[in-house]
Amino acid sequence: MPETRKMQRPVSPTATRDADDRPRGNCYGTDDPELWFSNDFRDQSLAALICSTCPLRNECATVAIERSEWGVWGGLTEEDRAGLAKKRRAELCSKGHAWTPENTRVNGAGHRMCVTCRRAGDRIRKERDREKLNAQARDRYHAAKELTV
């Protein structure tokens, strides 16, 4: 007969503190830590329920998205976090700048451009062009100097 779990009431909404005075989430010190890493939907639901009142829920989910963790983190399953990560990537340019109205321009071909990245690219191109002009001027100077000697 399969093991059944009784749905528990969520743990207290206040995080516990350890001896070193760091806040701990609702998952800290639970009877079944494997609950957060189970593939069973019921276990995942129970873990998400326990996470639902945790004051560290947002921080936990953010860390899990950044590190691509597995299991239930911040009340979110891997699938939930993958959807959020995809949405988050869609809101950022390739360099990680936000697509805000102030930071977004559309070029003549209809492609969206990040203003911050464009400015950085312009600075790099300007510096490269300046170096190229300086090299040409140096070459002309040395060529003229050789003719006079």
C-alpha cells in the first residue's frame, strides 16, 4: 500500500533564528527534508504549502532561479521557476539590461535595441576609430620624416 501523507497546516509565518542569529525559513529543521526534493506531486504540493507562509520565500525562489536548483524552492517547482526564468530573460537584453521604454529603441529594420548596450558599443567603436586615425597619422608622420632625411 502506498505511503500517504497527511496535509499539515503551514509552519508559523515567522522565520526561526539560529544561534548565529541568521533567519531560517519554514523548511529548516522539518521532519522530512526530502519533501522538497521529491518527484511526487503530493510531496511537492505539501512543500509548496509549507513555503507559502515563509518570510524568506522570495529570496529562496530568487536564489533557486539564479542557480538553476532542482526541487521545490520558495514554494515553486522546477517547472514554475523555468517559466519565471524564461519570462525574466525576455524582460532583459542579452547583457542583462531591462527592456524599459527609456532603455529601448527600435531601429529602421524594426529590431529592438538596448540603449545602454548601444552606447557602450558606440564608445568602443569611437575608441577604435580614434586609434585607427592615430595610427594613420603616425604612419604619415614617419613617412614624411623619412623623405626629409
